[in-house]
Amino acid sequence: MTAGELFIGSLHSGVITQTEIDWLLGQQGRFSRAELAAMLRLGRLLDQGQIQLGCRLSP
């Protein structure tokens, strides 16, 4: 998983899991400036309610 994949996946589905948030927090020291900017945007979308904290079900 990469920060970009996580960002795009969350935008597409409207959901981010607690495991993904934990991964982001653990990796934030390794992110580039562009990845950090994307993660800040993801946080804002969570705050605004446009992305929900939840789970993904397998098809």
C-alpha cells in the first residue's frame, strides 16, 4: 500500500478504515511533501464528513 493508493481509494469509496489510519500515522515520517499534503487533505475530508471511518466488505 502507498499513500497515493490509500488517498485515491478513500476518495473513490468514501471510506477509510482504522487500520489504514494507523498505517498513515506510523508512516508519516517517511512521506514526501506531496504525500503529506494529500494526507492533510484526507484529514480535512474526514473532518467535513465527506469520508467516513468504517470498514470495507469483501465482494
